[in-house]
Amino acid sequence: MLVPTIDLNADIGESYGAWRMGDDDAVLDVVTSANIACGYHAGDPVTMLATLRAAARREVRIGAHVSYPDLVGFGRRELNCAGEEIAADVLYQLGALQALARSVGTFVRYVKPHGALYNRACADPDIAVVIADALASVGRIPVLLLAGSPGVAAAEGNGRPVVTEAFADRAYTPDGALAPRRHPGAVISDEAAVVERCLRLATDGTVITTDGTAIRIGARSLCLHGDTPNAAALARKAREALQAAGIGIAAFA
């Protein structure tokens, strides 16, 4: 299925104090939506504010990249928190980023879970609904989740706004899930491979899985991780290839 326009999102603002991660300015020059860390897996108030200013200057849409409280594990450890705790943590992080965003004349338009919380929300319908309901309690804020996942169906089934995404730089298993990062080849950094996957996802709506089969994925946004090696160059090449193929690049929010 031809997708006339596609959003490009990236996880950024993941530096912490003196620890620097990624080339956020270069990535922001390319993407249309920015998932900004809110201090639970990465980021700190100064980093959050600087990232928001940089995004606002470029008119990039802002999303809250919410996580389990896991700075040491970069939010990639499953903490098995209860639903009530997850809802409170999501709202806490959203509120912090929203206040900082307002101070620089912009605002948070969506929420994307990070790492282990993302994987859980996509696989566990109950947690997806917990997050979507928490967001509904403060406004009609959409949640960004993996296209085709049980979490998407559950949140949408409860009448909550969901935006679907696909990953150009992550391997997929035949059932449509992301291959665990501990598996070889789970993160794709080869420029030609990432560009080819972007084009396939945007024009054909399919992705080649780890066993070589093609599965269909309907996504409104493509994610390019800000901490992937050469992330800015990969994002730039992907955008150029999409535009050359006649695909428009525009934010979903």
C-alpha cells in the first residue's frame, strides 16, 4: 500500500550530566518528531530543556519518551512494575517534559514508551491500556506503539488514540515483534540496509524478517534510533531516499 507521507521519529535527549549520547542537533535537522527522554532512563532537566529548545527552533514535534525508573539499565531492564505505578510514572514524566516545553513555547504532542516498558506495552494489552488511559486522564494525547502489536489493538479497542510505528534499524521476528537486542543482528547499522527498509516500509508496507519472509506492517511513523552508530547520517540518507521516491516527510502530530 502506497503511503503518500511518512513521519520520521528518533529517540533523543539521552545525555545525562557529563555523559553525552548521540548527535541530537544533527538528528533534529532530519526528523519530524522527537522522542525526548524524561529523566527516568536518560536525560536530566538541563538536557531536556536544551533538547526542547533545539527541537522547537526546527519546528520538530515533541514526544515524551517515558520509561521505567531505570537509569542504571538505560530503561532496558524489565522491572515488572504494577499498572498503577506505571500510570503514575508515565504522568510524572509527561508532566515534567510538558512544563519545560511550555517554557520554551512548545508542547508535548504524544508519548512513546522506551525500552523494556515499550516492549511490555506492545506485547501486553493490559499495560497498553493502562498507559493509554493515563494519557486520556490529562487530554487526548496519543501513544506511539509498534504497528501490528497486541498493545495497539487493545488501546484502539478502548477508544484511545494510537499512532503506529515501524523500525528501520531493528530486526523483526516472523511474528512481527522486534528481535531482542541481545541477539546478533538485532540492531541494523548498515546504511544501504536501513535505506532499503525505509523505502520498503513506506512504499510497500512490508519488512523482511529474520527468517527472510516479508510481513505487512502499516505504520504512520518510522523510528531511527538516536544512539545507533552514525544515526544522523543514516537518518539523512533515509530521508533523501524517501523524498527521491516521491514520499512526503511530515509529522503525524
